[in-house]
Amino acid sequence: LFTAVELAPRDPILGLNEQFAADTNPQKVNLGVGVYFDENGKLPLLAAVRKAEEALQAEPKARGYLPIDGLPAYDQAVKELVFGKESEPVASGRVATIQALGGTGGLKVGADFLKKLSPDAKVLISNPSWENHRAIFNNAGFEVGTYAYYDAAQRGIDFDALLADLNAAAEKTVVVLHACCHNPTGYDLTPAQWDQVIEVVKARNLTPFLDMAYQGFSQGLAEDGAVVGKFVAAGLEFLVSTSFSKSFSLYGERVGALSVVTASKEEAARVLSQLKIVIRTNYSNPPTHGGAVVAYVLGNPELRALWEQELGEMRTRIKAMRQQLVEGLKAAGVTQDQSFITTQVGMFSYSGLNKDQMVRLRNEFGVYGTDSGRICVAALNSKNVDYVAKAIAQVI
Ligand code: LMR
């Protein structure tokens, strides 16, 4: 039965974890996957999460099936966080939100739903994009192309080319846009550029699918989420996948969501009924724990404030690490300007290193980043940053 099965290549991001785990280099540093580690190199258990877990544990509950679309309190909390409690789409009930298995799960449910709705549509992702975007939409049956994004020569976004590509897209093309903290480049559109993108999306009747996995890691929760408000204000219907993996440090709990902004409450109910079919035929319904923790924190003013404070601390520490990496590279003898590292935002720096250099970093120094040259600056700390800087200096 399985004789013809081919060995698939390792996943370009999570596959690095396997290689890292097997590496015996005592100085190894994992800058591959997008995970935040604290100053001591530890994956944090946020105090807000611990306190919510203690409170939930104080009144243990049996674990029945959740509704197909997830814990109602969680879905409501997501809506309020992503769109605003008082926002018109939430107040009028025209947003359909489902609890998903992480941001990836939200993208997959959305992709399967869109494939049924617009079977002939194409999907455009940024060039480059998170490696899994192409795979998710391909596996949902879509042809996936790219729109221009990163310009290596000017270390930034080629905005004219981006607009030209969106303008050339056929009606109903699904355009996957990173709401903030672009993965992998760390370069985000300015608010004025978003306005122009929205104009084109509207004029060309494209289908926007926002991916917001890093809300709070650039400027702050409200600032990073402002793009969603712009799409609402423009009167667009769109999808947003969101994730608490990074912002709650709940990677393994798979807590994300998909929200679909529709034209009316009645339309939202029909969309929700279709999303439920996608979920039911994939994994039936989501798990309880992560959703319960997030809903508890977001619904409790004290814990919510604590969470926002902890998220702010992660954001501030990442920025400090960017600065220390720039300084470390200079001290290690790199003469080329590295200040782009502090211009980029979010968890990643698109280093500009090529695949050979990334392979050398891994093999000779135990410093792991993706082949595309992406490094997770959120995994740097004051003990490993100089080692990483020296290793990078060696391969430049
Ligand atoms: C990443 O880009 O490293 C993260 O989003 C983790 C993942 O699932 O790939």
C-alpha cells in the first residue's frame, strides 16, 4: 500500500525545531520558529495565564464537547478584541467568529470555506510570505500566486509594484494580507499605504483575508489592530484569522480564531452555518482549555490589564534585542549598515543572508534561522546575542 509514498521534505519552519533538538552544540540558538523566549531563554508562562488557570482549577469542570464554533465567551472576546466592543459590525451582529486551532486553523477553515464559495478564484500572497500560506491555500485547492512586497535593494516594501499587482488581479481574487508584523520581512505598510491598498481591493472587488498572528508585537494592541478598523470603515466584507499563540504564549494550546465580516446579521448566520460544516468535517469542534483561559483573561479587568502589561514587556524586550543585535554586529566587525534590524517590527528580522549563509550559521555555529534568511529576534537575549552577532559576522 505504501511502497510508492515519497518522503516529504521537512517543514521549512517547524522542521528546524527537529534539527535543533538533535544538535549537540552547547551554544546552539533557535531563531528558526516564531516563538518568544524571555531574557533567560525560557518560554514564558504569562502570569495572567497562570492566574486564570488557577481560577479555573479552583472550580474544576467536566469537559463536554464545545459547540462546533467554539466557546461562546471566547468567540465574543475575540470579536471585541479584534473589532472593538462598541464597533458597528459587532454591535449589529454581522461578524461570524469561530474558535480555531491557532491562526493556522483560522486560515485553513477560511480557505476551505472560500474554496466552496468561489471555486475558480485565485489566491495571492505577498512575496515573500509566511511559508505555510502557500501550502494552506494550495491544499485547500487554490492556485496561489504572489503580489510584490519586499524590495531587497531598498530594504523595504516595493509599494508601487504591490499596487500594480493588486490592480492586475482578477475580480474575487483572495488577497492574503498581513495585518501587522509582516512575516517574514518585518516591514509593515504605513496607514496611508493601507488606505491605498483598501481602495484597490474595493475597486477591483478582491476578497481580503487578513492574517493577524502578532497583534501587540509592533506598536501595541490598538495600533496593530487598526488595519482591521480601516477595512470595516471602507465598508468591505472580509476575513480575519487571529491567534493568541504568541500574544498569550499559548503556542501548544492552539487558540486562534476566524472572523468573517459580512453584510448583515442574517448573512453572518448563514456564513457561520457553513463554517461549522467545514469544522465538523475536519476536527468536529475545538478543545476547551486554551479558549477558556483566554476568555477568562480577556473577561476579567484585572487579568486583562496584567496581560496587556506582559505583552508590552515582550514587545519592549524584542526592541531592545534588535538594538543589541545591531550593536553586536558592529562590534563583531560588520561594516555594512545593519540599522534595518531596528526599522523592522514584530518577531522577525529578514536578515538579507542567503541560503548558504543560513546553512553555515546552522552547521558551523548552531544558530538556526530559516533558509530564507529570517531570524526570530524574539529568541535573542543578552546572553546569546553577542554569540549570534559574531556568528552572523563570520558568514557575511
Ligand atoms: C512562524 O512563522 O515561525 C510561526 O508562525 C510558527 C509557524 O507555525 O510557522
